[in-house]
Amino acid sequence: MDTQTRQRLIAAATAARAHAYAPYSHYSVGAALLTRTGKVYTGVNVENAAFPSGMCAERVAVFKAVSEGERSFAAIAVVTENGGAPCGACRQVLAEFGLDLEVVVADRAGRVVLETTLADLLPAAFQPDDLPREE
């Protein structure tokens, strides 16, 4: 990914992070997902008093994009206080759409702490082809 695209995604994720709803963990996360058509969908984490009912920023961005008809993604930027990487559930949701996704993780100052691919973040990923097919 070129520098301009990386910075654009980090800026979008940083701006989105300001809207996170994290009254329990106080760990706000913003994500910006770039589609192969060039659109960017943002997401934030949304917590809930019933803890398992919350949702991560990365999955919010994916679900927004999919709800608008997108199915092909090029890159995602995730911004947290300290540059925390996507959780396992988010990695699995992203893997549904391809392991070649570029992943950039930055801290609140916009410093890139990790730049990799989803394949490297989720080795031996469970993929749609792993499901049995009717014969």
C-alpha cells in the first residue's frame, strides 16, 4: 500500500475512533476498511453492559461495507490507544473475504506499530472452502 493510502486510512480510523462507545473498557478503537472499488467504510467499537453484546470496530466496518454490497477488500487500518491488533473474532470475519488483506495498526498518535497481511495475522485460517460441500 502506498504512503498516501496508508495515511488516509489511518486518518479515517483516527477520526472514527472519536465516536467509539467504550464506557466500560475505556479502550476506544477506530477502523477504516478500504474496498477494492476505492470506498472507505469506518467502524468503532460499541460496548454494552451485557459484555458479550458489544461489537468491535473492525467488524462494524466490515458489516457496514457488506450491507452496502461490498465483498472485496484491499486494506484495513485500525487505531487504538496503544496500537493493539485486531482480536481473533475480527480476524476470522475479515478472513471470510480473503487473506490477502493488508492490515495496518497504529496508535493514537498515528504511529504505525504493525503492517502485515491478514494471512500472517491468522495462519491456518478457517475458510469457506473448509466447509463440506454437498455432492
